[in-house]
Amino acid sequence: MKNIKLVLLDVDGTLTDGKIYLNNNGMETKAFNIKDGMAIAQAIKYGMEIVIITGRTSKIVEIRSTELGIKEVYQGIKNKEEKVNEILKKKNIKLNEIAYVGDDINDLKIMKMVSFSACPNDAAKQVKTISNFISEYKGGEGAVREILELILEKKGVWKQVIEKYKGVNQ
């Protein structure tokens, strides 16, 4: 995990609880966990690149990504494996420098490709079977936070984040 430079995140079922809320006018709503957001923002601040790759398309995802400082968001992606290969070439990075967080069977190919794969506790059983790490939390309930903390701890960064907020070494 020390080599990880890029974390790819799925959205529905990882950053959210996987539910899609539609009102009578057909407007969609999603709920994001603020703790996941804090970990994402800190990971970016300390040099890790976060990229969203999701099969659905939603303005809400764009808004939340912008709030967190995520610069690359790929929505409506039907072939995630192809998109990952494009990202590899574009960024000139290797598979062993990528982590992927997913929750369902459309994430399986990517999870097998990358060096570190993780999932929420309520992920599909096929995903849990191949994941390097299964969060104790469900999607949208802090799973991404736990996974990013783990990666940043292994890189020796999370301690710096905590010390900053405790007021140590300022």
C-alpha cells in the first residue's frame, strides 16, 4: 500500500448507501458521509490522487466531487476496465500504484487488476471474496474513510493529519 498514488472510487454503494432517492418530479438525491469526505479531502491535501469512476451519471456526484477537490470524475462508464486503462496511460502510472474501492459485480475486473482492492462491509459477496480489505462499515457510512485511513497510515501520512488537527508541530 505504500506505493499507492491513486485511489479510484465507485460512488453508489461505496460513497453512498447505494440507495437512489427520487421525488415526485423525478429529481434524484443521494446522501454522502461527511467522514468519508474529510478523509478524501485530507488524502488529496497530502498528495494522493482521488478519481471517481461510476456507471451512473448524476449532477450530485459532480457537486460533491468539486466540494472535496476531486478533479477527475468519470460518470456513465459502462466499461470501467477500459477507463482504468485510459487513466493508466494518461497518468503514466502502473497498476501496483492504484487502489480501487468498489461494491458490486461490475467492479470485479478492476478489483482483480489493481494492487489493492477494498470494499464496504455490505458489498456483494463476490466482491468481498476478492477484496484485499473489507471495511467494517457499510457503503455511505464511513467505509471509504476507513479504507483511506488505512492507506494513509501505511504511507505514514495519517499521523501527520491527526497531529495537524491536534495542534501538534504547528
